[in-house]
Amino acid sequence: MKKYIPFLLIIVLFSLIFVVHGCPGSKNSTTSYVKVLNKNFSKKDQYWIIAVNPYDTKLQPFKITIDSMNTWNLIKENEIYLASYEILSDGNAKIQSIKYPADTTK
């Protein structure tokens, strides 16, 4: 029985670490065409665009945050892009990638 104590201790330790740090949550990512309606930034180096899916019947605008100022600078208003983004719990989104539709074959 004493042979199994270190093994059981390791299993319990890993289980506690897993429980304390939580299970990795599922991410809701999507890829769609987006038309950029507006782009803006804050003083805290936060960049975002307001976009809609031009092929959706609802045309519900939503906010997509952009991590990089360089990416944000290249995005033009009233242009359509193919974007992959993660939908956050507050209904907004965080960009993962963005391309001109003509560049999607690359």
C-alpha cells in the first residue's frame, strides 16, 4: 500500500491544479464577411471597429477589438473583409485574422 501513496499523491495534486485553474472554456469563433462601418481607438491603446455582416438579413452592428495598431491602421471604413473573430461573453468580438476577400486564396 505504501508503494501507491506517491502515485496517489501526484494524481491528487494534478487534480487540484486542474480544478483551481479551471477547465479551459470553449471558445466561440466564427469566420464571416464583415463590412467596416466605423473604426475608433481610446487613449489606452485599445483599437476597435464597428462592423456588420453584409450578407446577414439582420445587419446587426457589433464591435470587434483589434490587438495591433498596425492592423487597425490598414483597415478601411466601408470596405468588406473576410474576418475570423472570437465572440466574447458581452456580445462583442476579438479579431483573430482579417483579409481582403481577394486575398483569401493565399
